[in-house]
Amino acid sequence: MGINQVRIIDEFTKLVSIDSPSYAERQMGDYVKNKLHSLGVMVIEDDAGEQIGGNCGNIYGYLNGDSNKKALLFCAHLDTVEPSRGKAAVISDDGSIRSCGDTVLGADDLTGVAAIIEALTVIKEQNLPHGPIEVLFTVAEEVYCKGSQVFDFAKVMSEEAYVLDLMGLVGTAAYSAPSILSFTVTVHGKASHAGFAPQKGIHAIAVAADAISMMPMGRIDEETSMNIGMISGGLGTNIVPDMCVVKGEVRSLNHEKAKKQAELIRKQFERSSSAAHATFDFDLFTASIAYETPLEHPVLSRFENACNMLRLPVAIVKTFGGSDNNIIAQNGIAGIVVANAMNRIHACDEFTTVEEIIRIADLTLTLMTMDE
């Protein structure tokens, strides 16, 4: 039993060559569907594209297996962050794989897609025994898991999931991830000429600045962080600005803490606005809800056993990044997020290595075929 090392690298480079930015995964979705069909996998594409304003739905696949074994779900996402159009994989003599430098590589998450496809290919080629296998390739994951949020998990029989979407050495897995609350505050002041009658205006940017100056930023405690990342407002240097828009996020491994921190932010904007006789709107979007898979859960022990079989060092960690596993957990499926050979993601110097891609494919195949 073993993967075809040349084939999986060829598969990864092919996937990289396909443009698949969030909301525009059509070509990637068609490619993956054809691959699954050729492997005898039953395939369904849902209507997520229509629901979220994209051109492709989530791709779900089912491969029948030994009903005496647990059904397992394997998940990766099809979209990549920008800049990604026209990307290509460049393999160096040392085995590292990078883009040409003007785009991301797309190892996030195409190493995961490649590993799942290769594992299924080996199962078919070698007629390997396995339990029921479900695969889910989601769209628009990079924009707060929009695709998985509208996927109908009622069709999934698995009670355990492996989501291939984590940085770190293969053998690393995250069992806990945060709630992510995204907020937009719009401060409404009053415009006035900044030279002739500044006293008649209400300075919306100053109100926002006052509120922000009263807030802790960065790490709030070991479980919680807060960041304001965007501020915009004003129409000209000679006009007292009547509007300022502030955008940020709260993350916490404890959902109640995240909500409490968001409420503290709202109250501070309320105080600062009231003091200046301004008004404000506060919009809060829950991008993900925190989860923690019990360390003694079989989904983790199976992962550890598979790593031991392949002599991979095991690291079980918490992560401050969200993923489709947050949505999977909300739907009653116990999962972990598995490191899948991606480094420096969301940057043009993103990279992977031939060795690590082979390892994640081996690990995925082992998880799909090992005895309980």
C-alpha cells in the first residue's frame, strides 16, 4: 500500500494552475467532480453558489465501504485567496514548491485537495478495504466559510471528520478553534466647514478615535484577541467628517468571552458617541463559533495511531484560525483540523515541499483504510 509520489506532485501542480478565487471556483469544481466520478465516487454539487453569489457549489462525494467500519468525512476547500489568478507551481532542486512570486501558491488548500484525490485513487487502484468514505470540497471558505455555512449536513452520515486545512508539520492537528465575531461600526456626526465653522460640526473620526483609544487591542487574555483593521471616513480636508466606518474582529476560544468582548466594544462606541452628541450603528457578524473536540475522542486517537504507523511526530494543538471544522462542529460532527503541507499562507511567498505533500497523502490514505 502506498501513494504514487510522482502522480500526487503532478496532481498538485495541475490544481495550482486552475484559477479558483473565492466565489469563482467553477473550473476547479468541475475538475474535482470529474476526478471523483472517474474513481467511482457518487458526487453531488449543491446550490451554495446561488445562495452566496458564487459560480460553484460545494462538492460532496460518497464512496461505499464496509458498513462494519465507521463512516469518515474528509474535507478541504476549493478556493484560494488573492492574488491568485495565473498562479503556477515552481519546484526547486531542494524539493520546495513556490509560486512565481506575484501570486499565492494555493497550497492553502490545494495540498488537501490533492491528498484526498490521491488517497481515493490508491484505494481504487489497489482495491484496498475501507469503511464508508465521505468527502466535502467547500467553496468560499476563505471568506468566513460561506460555502460550508449553507451546506446541508443532514446528508452526511459520518460522525467524525478530518479537515485538511492547517499550517504546521504533517502530524500536527488542532482540536480547538475560536469564535470569530466580525464587527462594523458606523459613526454618524455632522458635517461643517472646517475653517469657517468647525464648532458647528460633530467630528465622526474624532468620536471613533476616542472610542478606539479606550479599548485594549491585540491579546486580551490567553483565549481572546481583538483587532481593529480598517478605518475610513471624511470627504475632504476642509470638511468636518460626518461619517467614520470602523471594522474589526474579536476571536476567542470561549464563545461567551467573544460575545462579551464585542458588547464592551459596542458600549464604548455608545459612550464616545453620546459624549459628542453623535450617533452610531453597530453591526456584528458571527463568522464562526468556538469548538473543542475532547482529547480522548476516537477521531483524535485514530489520528495519533495513523501518525505512529507512519512514524510521524504527533502534535495536538489549539489554533486561533477558523476553518470549515467550526461549521462541521456546529452540525454535531466531531472533527479535527489536520496540518496539510502549507506554509506562510495568504502571502506570495507561500510554499510547500514535495516531502510534506507525500506525507499528507500517506496520512490521508492511512486514515481512510486503517482498522479501528
